[in-house]
Amino acid sequence: MMSYSVVITNCSLDRNISKMNHNDTIILASEFKGKENKIRKGLSQAGDHQFEMSEDKQDLSTPSFLPYPTIKNAGFKANELLTSLCISLSSFFIVCLSLICAPIFIQTSALGTIKKIMMVLLMLMKVGKGGVLTTVDSITTVDSIDYVCECTSLALNSAGNAVISYYDQTNGDLKLAVCNDAFCSSPTLTAVDSIGIVGWHSSLSLNGAGSRHSSLSLNGAGNAVISYLDHTNANLKLAVCNNTTCTSPVLTIVDSVGDVDWWSSLSLNSVGNAVINYMDVTNDDLKLAVCNDAICSSPTIITVDSAVDVGSHSSLQLNGAGNAVISYMDVTNDDLKLAVCNDAICSSPTIIIVDSSGDVGSHSSLQLNSAGNAVISYYDNTNDDLKLAVCNDAICSSRTLTIVDSAEDGILHTSLSLNSAGNAVISYMGLINDDLKLAVCNDAICSSSTIIIVDSIGQVGSYTSLALNSAGNAVISYNSWTDQDLKLAVVIITPYRALLIHPLNLPQACLVYLPHSLLVRHLH
């Protein structure tokens, strides 16, 4: 369970504060000194708590501290906090407490090593209600040389920095961007394959470390492994990098029978070998290549689904047994489908129609939750909605379907990750204004979500690829159609919970809880 910290200031307390969790940390502002016993009494039903007393001697209720300041280093501004948190309690309460709703940092020399105190003042909210605060921390142009950045695929290395494969349309090359910091201010750019027109539909992984339609992974050395299309020869290829910047990759033709490798998606199995799903355009089949060594010199190739025109918009993950689970579109029937392999080479897959209501299933992105069940984001073309399917078992015999965003005139290129609570975080392009958007679900089935526009400058947000860093923040690669550039956005995602209290001399209000790790960063 995540530990939360709360700054209590300028408010009264009553028995409702006992609803706090036993592992919360309370940091008291100076005006609450001497009231520890009252607080402990209120917490008597919640177990032991750790109390940290601030040495701040300033009067924190002074109006000079209450204007809307910007929270430095926390990733969000006061007015953004208000927009996210000030909700209606009932028909009697529809706004929060004016200026005193501002969270503040106070610099003080009296604190010694504790230089900053973050206070969150009184907010109107329902008991126990929670959600997330989302703020765009940075947007960086990673590559602006020529016309680049179609079909990006992103992974984070052991330092938490982005590694991105993408297609350079001007030169017809598969390229790799390796970021040297969290915001990618000075990336190393490498042409991985420049023989012919290559790099479409790529997928990337980093081995063991945590082109067009590229798919990427990092291997055990933290080097990129990328599946992609050789458009000149209509082949599926694999690039295995021998160092972090991929200056000397091993390039292998994985499948050359027919026109193959549209919509490839790649994962690395437990021994570091690539498992790749892709579409055989010649036969309109969904296929799977299971590599038998690190460079895929002798792959096992299987047709997973041979129904008419299947396999586009696919996404692959490996389950706990190392078997492939693949989401994809059945274009003939306009359905979202799921293939669950029953062995490593997928000799007898279980194939399920996940959603058949209208024209659905394009731009799918799949992850497996802690139970090993599929969670899939995808586009409902009939209603122009972003949807989420959450499977209730390993073969998705039953599932919950949720409309996440219905405010768009079309959705492109969804990319999904699951946060530490198992809730979906989805990046995608909204077509009303051609923006990059982010949806953060507040529960496992996304019955409610926080949706923000991440980038709206020009036509942006196509070919998104998303990963969550160790702090749970979103790192997104995407294309700017206007500038024809590769871009990277970092979005701070901060969960909160709220507790209603009933002060004696103030209107109903609540305390806002932030993760202890976030607060501690500002107490050094």
C-alpha cells in the first residue's frame, strides 16, 4: 500500500480523521504544536502514526502566504490542483474555498536541513474520494532532422531515460534515439538500418533492462532489440544492438515469405530471445515468430489466426508462462480479438472476440495485469470513442468494456501502461484538434478517469508510445505532423485521496493526501 503524507494547517480536527490509514505520515505546521494529543486521540481507531514536527516559526495563516504560487519541483501549479480537486459535494457545495485552497512551498532558514514545507489547505470533496493530479513537466523535440518520427516505439532504460525507435521517412531509415537524461535534452541519434526503405512498423525492447510502426525492447545488457519492416523487400527484420547507442547492430531477416511485418509487436522471453507478432499482408493472417537465439537466426514461425483479413493494429505481451497474448483487429468483421497462446510457439491458441459492437479494435495496445489478464485500449470507429477492455480471466471469456473518452472526433495510436495500482494510463491522439492526450484511470475498469491535453501546438500526438517511470510518471514519444519531428513529453502523475472533516468554525472542508515519496523530496 502506498504511504501518504499530509500537512495539516489552519484547520480544526474531529473524529473523522480516524479514517486515515495506519501508514500515513502527518507533518504538523507550527500552529498545531501542542495539539498532538488531540490528533492522536482522533487517530486512536487507526493505529500508530509517525509524527514529524516542523520547526517553522512563521505564522502560516498570514494572508501573504496565500496567493496562487507555483509549486516548484512538484510538477503542478496551484490552479491546476484546484481544477482537478475542487468538485461538488452536493447541490449545496459546488466550489472550494477560494484563495486558501492553494498549496504552498515556504522557504525558511529556521528549518535547517528541512528547507521547504508543502502545505495543502482546505478543499471541498467527498469522503474518501480520490484521483490523480496530472501536469505536463516537459516537452522536448528529440529529432528535427528531415522528416522523422513515424511509428515510434519507446522503452525506458535502467536510468529511467527513454530509448526510442522510429522511422526516418526522408531517408527511409530505421533510427534510434537514446536519451541521456529524463527529459531527453541531449539525445544520441543513430541510423540502425539504412539499406533500402526500412523501419516501418517497428517494435523495440531493451534486453533485460527494463522505423515505421516500430516495436522496441531492451535486452539484459540494456541494448535495444527492434522488429521492423523492410519495405523494399517486404520482409520482417530484427535489429539486435551490441551497445546502448546501437552503432554496430546485428540485422536479421526473420520472415521473407510474402509481404510481411505490418503491425509488428515484440517482447523478449525469459532467455532474452525475441517473440514477434506481425501481419502477413499477402494472406491477411496474424503470424508469430519465436526466435530460438538472441539474433533470431532460426525462428519458429506460426500462423496464429488465418481468418480473412486479421492481424492489423496488434499488440503483444508474454504471460507468466512465457506464452504470447496478442490483441488485434479482425478487419473483415470489424471486431477486437484476442489470441492467447497455450505454449511457447502458439501451436494451439485460444481466440476470443473481445468487442464486436460496431467497427472496433483498431489502434489496440495491450498489457497484462497482476492476475495475468489482458487490459486493452482501442478505438471504437463507429462512435469515435477511446475504449478499454479489462478481461476477467486469462482467456477473456468475460470482460468489462468502458468508454474512456467520448469527446473526440476520432482516436489514433493508443499506447497503454498499467500503474502500480493496476489502473490503465493511455496516451493517444485526439482528432478534433489534433492533440496529444493522456487518460489516467482512477480504478481497474476505468469507471472514471482524468484526461488532459499534453501537447496542442500544431498537429501532434500520432504514433504515440508510452511507458511509466519508477515514479509512476508518463513518458511519451510521439510525432508532430506540423513540424515533422520526433517529440518526447514527460507528464507528472500524482495520486491523491481526500478526507472530509468538519471544522467548528469553517465550512465543510477536507485534507488532501500526497504520496510520502513526493513530499519527502521537498523536505531535504
